[in-house]
Amino acid sequence: MVSKLEMTGDELDSRARDVLRAIILQHVATGEPISSRSLSKCGQFQLSPASLRNVMADLEDLGYLAQPHTSAGRVPTDRGYRFFIDHLMKSHALSRRDRETIDGEVANAGEIEQILHLASSVISKLSDQIGVVFMPTLLQFTIRSMDFVLISETRIMCVIVGTNGVVVNRIVDTRQTFQREELEKIGRYITAEFSGMTLDGIRRRLIRMTEDERALHDQMLQKTITLGIEAVNDVAPVEHELFVEGAASILTKPEFADANALRRTFLALQEKEKLIEILNTFLSEDGLQILIGSESDFTQVHNFSIVARRYGSSSAPLGMVGIIGPMRMEYARMAPLVDYLGLALTRKIEEQEQDR
Amino acid sequence: MVSKLEMTGDELDSRARDVLRAIILQHVATGEPISSRSLSKCGQFQLSPASLRNVMADLEDLGYLAQPHTSAGRVPTDRGYRFFIDHLMKSHALSRRDRETIDGEVANAGEIEQILHLASSVISKLSDQIGVVFMPTLLQFTIRSMDFVLISETRIMCVIVGTNGVVVNRIVDTRQTFQREELEKIGRYITAEFSGMTLDGIRRRLIRMTEDERALHDQMLQKTITLGIEAVNDVAPVEHELFVEGAASILTKPEFADANALRRTFLALQEKEKLIEILNTFLSEDGLQILIGSESDFTQVHNFSIVARRYGSSSAPLGMVGIIGPMRMEYARMAPLVDYLGLALTRKIEEQEQDR
DNA sequence: AGTTAGCACTCTCACGACGAGAGTGTCAAG
DNA sequence: CTTGACACTCTCGTCGTGAGAGTGCTAACT
């Protein structure tokens, strides 16, 4: 019945918009359903509760508000939050403290995994929500260099540096034995020969090379090829990394007062595939993304919202960073937080990219 | 009033012991307080409920059982569990499936961190409790080799292999620029010069070398020293790694039916220092360790137990592996699980140690 | 027209009473 | 020493009740 309404923001007059905004702000602050009386008392409107009730009834008809039960106040629906975010919200400026905290954490981090880990934990702490950082597949990842370090005669650590500054390392267990000097040579060769290619491309070319005439005779080349293939094969399975931090932060939120809600939530967070799927669809979108309640499978069940943003250079987006929390959250504070963290990460990564 | 009793297991006659064992087994299975009637009905005893009540009253006086309230059955106390574990428990043989699962997971893992991560997750899955694996400080860690890989001109990955096969790698950001060949030379030099020493020892010696006459003139040596110090300094802060896996497994246990217990538990798991402290004290003990309820700060508050065991060669214990769960757990099944995982880890690590 | 006071209505929630059920302790008889 | 019997106690679910909160509606007011 409300489906034919376009979300242009035009179907609400200025007063209705003010009321909706006030209700959402107040409800986010208190967690309680908002009554006409408390709204009237807050002083923002020179109207009696009865008048406000009329406005609220209209907003309910339009699907922006709902009543938990007849004699309770109103609560925003996901549709209400959506309207708020699209048309009513005024993002807070990011506090200097927060900005400095983010900058500090990001600056201190070295390796990509550490950066992402710190990012998820800092956003979780600052937002008091669950922090998520997602780094998608490395298959399209182009390499700058590849080096091999002798761990023991048959165990080799392979260090791959991407053109975007990301460093990946894995240990492979070979059946052959290697010398230090051999590995140095192999590293130089592979770096020279394959830099700029994707892992997948490298693997395919190496496999083609095995059939090459020369490889049959040159023992050194043969060793290089098998080691290279093993190294790339071993990295490829790392299809994505998902950092979820601060799940305990939701423990104190009133929407999780009962044990079942908690249980369901933790179990949902366990299975990360769904989350990855959602974040993946966002990966093609630019700018801040907000997903509310029923708008996706994941957020629907638990009345969650996701505020997330792409990071990494726009030419090669690297992943998503954001927060997950109950639908009732301070979007006006979350939005700039997530946005800034995304920017900071992007900047950091571009710096590393320069730094060649 | 019971404190003067020695825990020799002598103060209970054979019948009392049987009753205590039966009560614990039944309570662990059901989670309910055990009544004299249900005990009589189970057929193990040819006694009436009234007689069993007498025995149970005695066990309660001795502090092995307790009643949640007057008209409830009996529940084992931590003292009761302790007696059970020390004198009554018959450990189940480890099922073949479990043994194979553990062997499989451990065999597949490569790097130490991956091994420990898998270990904590496999033990969590098999036990349906929270899995913990703890690796203590690396400061006493002696090195076999040290290599440096060029990430970018000023960022160097440092790969340290311990004599126990453990591989640690960190990226350091230097102010100087390095060439590939330089790094290879530095790696060879440091490996030759310092292998067998502890990280701490290396650092001290490097610092002493800065004051050395030669270092002032030999630019290469100077670069080596500063890089070496930075590498070691960067690794040293990693004082311990604690893997806690499967916290969600306790969600379904009846002792966490109410939200507060859940909340408290998750918050307790958040602060890992306490846990590390406890595991650290166990590090000097050989064999399986079981800590019950009030026996430690950590387990006391939440009615938890810890079943843990040292792993790593006995000459150089590497860390602790174990599970955390409610006091009411199947000790007879947990004990061999943890024990076997500890053995498997030790074996794996010794293999890697050989493999030089 | 829009606004407001008043009022009846509905729903939740905290409180207390109550009875069924479960388990115990005890005592006297076997 | 064992056991049947019985009174006692405590928990827990159910039901009823009344206070409180908030609404919708209507009629009067501006």
C-alpha cells in the first residue's frame, strides 16, 4: 500500500519531517518508544500531544513509524531510518580526537593484515559497534616482486609483494631441496619475469612453461617452475580475509537484553559467508553504503544495520570497511567515522603504492 | 570444617564413591540436579531412595555435593569434581575419528601460527567447548636463521626461523634504503654470526656493537646493525599469542540460559591477561592440568574449568593448549582429547625441529 | 483549517496469591 | 542397616488484579 510512493522525500511536509527526525533522534538516544507527550515536552514543537499524535498517525500510515503495541509510543521502522538517512540526517563533524585516533592507528600499522586488523578494532572501539573489515580475493592481485626465503631445506617461505603494497607470505613444503643462493636467483628471475602480472596469470603461464622444451633440460628452470607454481597455488586459496572485531560491544546494548537475541546474533556472526557476500556486492559502489534492517538477508533477521565503505584506490578497490550494529544506531556519528576510516586506509595504501 | 581432610580419597567408602561418581556422571549428562529417586531408579544401586539420601547427606557434609535449594536434588561442588577427577574418573579411550581428525589438522598445517590456530579450532570443535592455545614470549627463542626481503626501498620484511622450527616475520620500516643484494648479504652475515642465540641476546650484542670502533667506519656493517636491531625490536613486542576459538559453542549450554551469564562470560574472555597468567603458571607443570571452579580467579567467577596441557619438546616447552568450559563438562572425554592434541602438537614441532 | 482538551479504551507490566510438583529429612518398623 | 511413610519446604507456572502509559476519537475552540 505504500509501495507506489517514490522515495523522493516529497511526500512529507516540513513538519512531518521534523517530527520524524525528532522521533528518530530521541529513540536512538533512549532506546525507548517515543510518545506524543514526551515529544511535546521536549520543547522543539509548539504543539500539544494531540496534534503530534495526528502527525505521528500519518507517519505510521506511510510506514515510517510503528507501534510495538497499542499503548506504546512509536518506534522508527527500517523505512523510517532509510528516509532519515537519505533526507533528514545531518552528519556530525568528526571529532578531532576520533580523527587523531584513526590517523594514529593507521599510521602505526605496517603490514596489510595488521592494518586491517587494527582498522576493525579501532572502528569497533570508536563506534561501540562491531567492526568489520573485508579484503577480497587475491586472484586479481598484480605482483611487484616475489622472494623466497629458506626456512629449512625443504620448507620455503614465499614473500609476494603486490603492486598495491600488500605483502602476502606463505610457507610451502617442497619435495626438493634448495640452497640459499638458488632461492635468491629464483626470486630475482620470477620478479623480473612476472612482475605486473596477476597471481592467476602467473600460475597459468608457469603451467604452460612446464610443457616447454627448454624446461625439460634446464634443471634450474624446472625447479623454479615447480616452486613458483606451489607458491602461487598456496596463496590463491586465501580468497578473502574478514576481520570481525568487538562483537562483545553489543552485549551491553538494550536490544540484546534477552539471551536468545544474543545467541542468534553470535551464531549469525559465526557464518561469515553471508557477510562476505553482502560486502562483496558493495565493492562496486562508490561512497558510503548503509544497509538497514530488512534491506538484506543478514541485517533483516537481527534488525541490524551495516554502515560500510570501500577502501583502496578507486582504480583497484581493495575491500570494504565498516560497522555492524543494531538498526537503532547513531547514523549521524557512524557515517563520518566509517567514511574517514575508509579514506585513511585508502591514503595509507596509496602511500605504500608510491613508495616503490 | 572440611579443610583438615586430606584429599587422599580415603575418607569415602566404596559405596559413597560409587554414588558420587554416579551423581557426577548423571549431572554432567543432564545438567539437572540429581535426586535420590532418579539415582535409585537408574538401577546401578540396589538401594531405596531413602538409603541413597543418607549417603548423599554425608557427601554433602563432606563438601562434595550441594543443593541449589532445599527441595532440589544434589549438584557436585568443585570439590566434588576435583575428587572425581583425582580418584574416580576413568578416561575414555580417544575415538579413532577424533584421533584422525586431530592428526589430519595438525599434519596439514604449515606455519606455527597456522598450526596453533587450527589446533584451537579443532579442539573447540571436538570438545564443543572454547579452545585455547597459548604461545608464550619469544624472548628466549633461539634463532636458526634470519633473512631479509625487500618490500620497497625502505620497507624490509625480516624472516626469523627459530631452532624449534618456528617462523616469525615482521615488516620494518627503515629510514635507509637497501638493495636486494645488500639484504642477502646482511642475512647471510647475521645468520652466520648469531644463529643459536636468543633474540634478546642478539639485541644486546648488536647494541654493544654500535659502540664498536669498526662500526663507525664500515658503512655496510653499520647498516647491518641498525637493520638487525630494528628487526629484533619489532619482533620482541610480540610477547605472546593467544588463540581463543569457538566461544560461540557455549551459547547453547544450559548454564548460559540467561543473558547475564553470557554477558559476563564474553567480557571475561575479552581480557586475556588473566587467562595468559593462568596458562603461564601451568607452563612449568608436566602432564595434563585441570583447574576447577574456585581453584583460580578466572574459573571461579564463572564456574568454569580449564583442561590444559603443555606442548613443545620437554626441554623447551613452547606453550599450552586446552579448553575452557563450564565446570559441568565431560572430563573423561576432555582429558584424552587435550592430552592427545598436546602430544600431536609436540610431535609436529619436533618433526620440524629435526627437519633442518 | 488546524489545534487542543478531555475521555474512554487498550495493552503492558509488576505484584501477589495459589496450588501442583519435586525432593528432602526424619522416624519408626522391618 | 534398610526402607516405607509422611510432613515439610522450596520452586515454578498460572491467574487475577490494578496501576500506568499511551493512544484514538470527538467535540469545542481559534
